[in-house]
Amino acid sequence: MFAAAFAAVVTPERYVEVTRGRAANYAPVVVVGLDVGETTARARIRRHDGTVDVVTCVVETARPHRIATTWVVGLVPTDLTPRLPADFTDYDLPSVATDARLVVFSGMPGSGKSTLADAAGAELGIPVFATDWLLGALTPFGGRHFEEPMAMAEEMLTTLALRQLVAGQSVILDHPTELVATRDRWRGLARRAGAEFRVVVCQCSDPEVHRARLEGRSRGIPGWHDAGDWSDVQQRLARFPSWHGEALSVDTAQPREQALAAVMRHITA
């Protein structure tokens, strides 16, 4: 049943015609996500070519809950500005004369990278954008169940870094940065923006200290966990790709002041 306002715009005959046309594109229907509220239902459906569209249906609040409106749009609407590229070589950026730096603090959870990143940011007056804070902010919206949270974090970090560099300002990214493709992307962004690219890899040479930090930390990040999984960190450490000499490797088992001094020399060199 259609609400009067909806039926005035879309006749039942037209609705049937459109629905049959959609069936030809989607059948057999593959629903890859569904959210249902009191008056709104939203489903993600996959086309034959693998692209995903979102079907939204809104009904009236009063019984018999007739359809008030419904529409289909791509998961990524076509009328938006294109997303950021994987390779910034030919990306159009304004010319900004600046001494800005893109600084990446890389390493496993519990390695001390966030502590050093925050300390360096405070010392230099540079904003620090951290994966855990970004992902924690998404938790009220189901972020803990998203399929690719790290990819989402990397996209947000890339956008924030771009915004800072375009404004002629430096930026620090606090992220494990395990993917070589992400490293290449951020390196390319810095180069295209005319900024210095600096990397600090944090590691703890004492496994017991590292584990104690990981399992005993209390950071209070909204929507995020404090303690980490030591077995997960061990597995990721075994697969962690080398930065091949371009990064400063810092052993956070040493006194914090000593580690920070080395980091500051590296960033400001």
C-alpha cells in the first residue's frame, strides 16, 4: 500500500514497472546488509557485476504503515567528488610553499608509538591523528562490526593528512601501517604536496615489557578497548614488513626521554 503523497508521484503501475526492471538487474537478489528501524528499512544489494546499491524504504508512522517513499542509490553515489587516489603522482593539489612534514608513527599495539607520537606532537605543536580514536568514534554506529575497519581508518587518516598539508601544516599519523601499499600512498601524498616524509617505527625489545604495556594499558579512548591481545600482536609482529632503512627505529624499552630525543632529531632533521 502506498501513502497518498507517494501514489500521487508514483502510480502503482509505474512502481511495478520499475520493480520488474530492478529484478532484471539484481535477480537472484543478494542482500549483503540490512538495517531496519521503526519507519525505515535499508538494504544493501549486490548487482551481477559486483557493485552494491542501497535500497531505502520509508513507511508512515501510523498503521497500516503505507510506503511513504523509496529509492535506490549506489553505495558510493555517482554525484560525489571522486575519492582520493591510491597514487597521488598526478593528483591535482594547489601549490603551497611550506616546510610541512607528514610524520608516521608505525608499530604494533603496545609498542609505545602513541605515547611517543603524542609527545612529539605536543613538542612541535603538530596535530596527531590516531587510528584508535577514529575507530572508537564509529562504535556507536556499529563500527565494531564493519568489515574493513583498518581500511576505513587509513582512508580517514589519508584525508586528514591531505587537509593539513593543503593548508601548509604538518601532521602526525599514529597507525600500525602494516600494509606496504598504505606506506607508498602516504609517501606519495607527501611528495605531491611538497612535504617532508618522516617515519618512526616503534618496537619494544623486551617482550615481557611489551606484553605488560599491552595488557595493562588504560587510555580511556571513547568507544575503544584498553587491553590488547598479545597473541594477535605476536602474529602481526612476525609478518611486519621492513621499512627498508627510511624509518627511524626506536626501542621503547629505553627511557622515554631518550627515545623522544631521538625522535625529535629525526623529525626535525
